[in-house]
Amino acid sequence: MTSLTNTRSAGPIRRAMSRFLNNGAAVAGSVILIPILLLTLTYDLWWPYRPNDIDLLAMNHGPSSTHWLGSDGVGRDIMARLLQGGQTSLLVATTSMAISTFIGFFVGAVAGFAGRVVDGVTMRLVDLAMTLPPVIFLLVLASIVGSGIMPTILVISLLSWPVLSRMIRARLLELRERDFVVASRGMGAGLWHLLVRHGLPNTIDILVVYATLQVASGILLEAGLSFLGLGVTPPEASWGNMLNAARATNVLENYPWQWMFPGAALVVTVLAINFVGDGLRDAFDPRSELN
């Protein structure tokens, strides 16, 4: 009883953190994700090979004491490319997440606070964006803007923001009728003040959960685009274009390490991020205190 009272008397951030740490799947996801991040971000400090170093004597060699995860068809070290691919995939995912989060919050907050006319026009545009078939829209955008890291970030960002904008709008439609927001309007507060002072603090739970899950979605979208040759282009490594390079029947049958390790890294990383995202969603849900 005392423990429950102490938990409820703590601040909202501490209560959310306590609920997160009590979620076994979320903690397991964090335990998996943190080493992956450390390895991908620091590999050039401790791994002797670079992603595009070619060893003609080690073409298509399997895992060994020299090349721990083997080498590809031109003698490049799979582990170096795997870790560099992790950097690239995470860079694309996190940057596109930041852009789509900003766009989604701004559009949803303006729709929620700016009035009925602006709300109606904005939401019709959001509805239009959401009715476009996502796969076709993704491929058309990718074919227009081209391939590479920056175009891939742009394509994923433009595809991902509408859902967030609707969630933010729904929260702020209820918030704008609260006394403190009405009082701010009565004292002459402008739209920007309302967004920063009231909108952002009261939607931070939505933004944190969305951002976490959007990173996982961004990794998958980048991998899909790169696998189709419309994302990150060689010689830059990403998990998607590593899978694309290994899709030949000869490679699939005779050199499985060339697709098995990037495929496993992709699956494990996305699952870990989803576990963390689910844990954050439950942690920021005040109804979980009742359980």
C-alpha cells in the first residue's frame, strides 16, 4: 500500500519511468537496442575494415577469424558493411522521424487551435494525403526525387506525417476548451504561443510514442526502397541494399551469410524498437495506473 501511494505521489515522468521499467518486453527491447546502437555508432573506432575495402583474396569467403561475418562477392567485409548499413538505416529513420514529427505536430496543432475554417481546410488536405495508396505513393515519390540518402529521407518524411497530425488535432480539440487555454486567448495569446506553451507540453506523450515507433517504420521503409533500388544506392551500405545485392539465386543458395546477417539485424532492431515503443505507450497511458 505504501509503495502504491509513493508511486502515485511521484511526478508524471517518474511514474511513467516506473511503469516502463516494470514492462519486461520494453526492458528486453532496450537491452537489445542499446548494444546495437553502440556497435553501429562506434565500429570505425575498433573494427579494422572499412565498408568499401576490397580484399580480392577473400571474395565470397564465409565467416572466419579474419572476416567474422564473411565477405561479399567483391571481397568487402560483411561486418563492416553491416555496421555501416546500421548507421545509414538509423540515420535515415531518425532524420525522417524528426521531420515527419515536426510536420505532423505543426499541421495537427494548427488545425486544432486556428479555428473552424482552417481546421476544415487542413483536415481535408490530411484526408487526401491519407487516401493515397501508400506503396504506390512511395514508389512514385521515390522515382521523382531519385535515389540516395537525402531523397530517401524526404520520401519517408512526406509519407509518414498525416496519422500524427490527426492524433495531435484530436488531443488539442479537447484541450482548447480548457479554462487555461481560453484564458490565454482572452489575454491575447497568439497561435505560436498556444502551440509552444500549451500544445507541445500536452501532447508530449503522443510525440514520444510516435517518434519511437516511426523509427522502426522508417527502417523498414528504407530497407524496402533500397531493396527495390530506389533508396540508398551502392557503394553506400544500408541493410536494404545489402539484401538487394544478395538476392541472386546463386548467392541465396551458396553464400547465405551475405543476406542472413543484414536480414537478422533488420528484424531484431525493428522488433526491439517496437518493444520499446509499446512500453513507452503503456508508460505514458495514465489508465495503466489503475491496473
